[in-house]
Amino acid sequence: MDHFVWNIDPVMVSFLGLKIHWYGVLFALAITAGFQVMKSIYIREDKPVESLDSLLMYAVVGIIVGARLFHVVFYDPDYYWANPGQIIAVWNGGLASHGGGLGVILAVYFYTKRYNINFRWLLDRLAIATALFGFFVRTGNFFNSEILGKPSDLPWAVIFERVDMIPRHPVMLYEGFSYLAIFIFLFTLYRKTDIGQYKGLLLGWFLVLVMTVRFLLEFIKVHQADYSTGMMINTGQLLSIPFILVGIYLVIKGQKERRLQHAKSK
């Protein structure tokens, strides 16, 4: 069976020693798309649009610092203990999405204190934009031929020639398009229902859906951490479980409040 062969150069443009990578372009697109989603939400809910530039700065710093630290600690600690100077070399790759999530939550907390915006209100809205952000980032992973899937004979399996000649699950595309579907689902809920009135509900759905996708797809991903958890599940799955549990709690709590409010209004 013939399989699609992927061999694109991760460097999109190289000029006078300056290299622009596909991943960098897609990361910039992710930030831009997320910013536009948040701008539409701020306008719709009469929030100070001028403060979005600061939110962008806080969020980007939180994502990068959190994602990098999680990668260093949970996925490749031996390498970074031996090469501490590489910890700041984020341009060489190595960002963990779980850490990015925690990093942005912490950064947003400080932002809301500065601009007197409700913390939980903002996390709900950011969850929508973050799902779209994840779509672009995972597409960037595809261009980098990274976060590979296990070997597969399925007709849509991809040969990542820069790695080897083995057909594999394009798991980063599975994940990316799942995030795009989650974005559409959350944004539709936000625009067409009253779900946004119940703090934590959108965030809860985001955590449950995104982290469940992440948990399930880990079964067909190539092992990423440089050590074993000693369990049937890997590091990525282990890190996903607390997020899923928090999400379930937020959904149950939010739906209960929503039902009670609807019952009162009848």
C-alpha cells in the first residue's frame, strides 16, 4: 500500500542567515487567531479592548514559560540536568501543553488583578480561544515532523521521511483537528446559549474535551518522556487526569447552577 510521504523542510524561508520556521509562523497565526476571538468577545460583552494587548503579553509569557518548564521537568529531565544552558533554548523545540495551560492560568490571574476583570469569567472565554490556538500549534508540529504516531497500515498513515520510512498515524493532525472541532463547539455554545453566564462551565467543557482527546491519543503516540511512569499509562496521560477531573467538577457544578436558574425563571 502506498502512503503519503511528508518531507517538507521545517524552515519556510532562509535569507542572509535568518531562518523563518513553519512552526514559528503557525505559532504566530495561533496567537493572532486567538487574539481576534478574544477581541470579538470583549466587544460583544463591552470589555476594555485596549487591555487585550496586555492580555496577549501575559498569556504568551505564561504559555512559553509554563510549557518549557513542564517539558524540562516531566519529559526530558536527564538531558536538561546535563545541559542546563539548553533550558532557555525554546527555539530548539520542547514545549509541554499541560505546562502551557497552567502557565497561562497563572499569568491570567495577575492580568485580572491589574485590570479588575473577573478571573473565572476570563478563563471561560480564553478556553474558546485556546482550543483554536491548539489547532495551529499541532499543525506546526506536523510541519516539524514531531509528536509522531505509532506505525500504522491505515490508508491515511503518513511516512515522515525526515524521521524514518515507516508509515505512522499522523497523530498531531488527529489532535489538531479535534481541537478545531472543540473550538467550534465551544464558540457555538457561547454564541447560541446562555452557558457563558455560568462561571467555570465553558472552562469545564474545554478541560474535559481537550484532555480526554489528549489522553486517548497518547495510546497511539510514540513515547515522548525519557523515563517510564511504571504504569500502564504514560506521562502525558498521567498529567491529563487532574485536568479532566477538574473539568468534570466544573461541568457538574455549572450545569447544576444552570438548571436551578432555569427552574427559577419558569
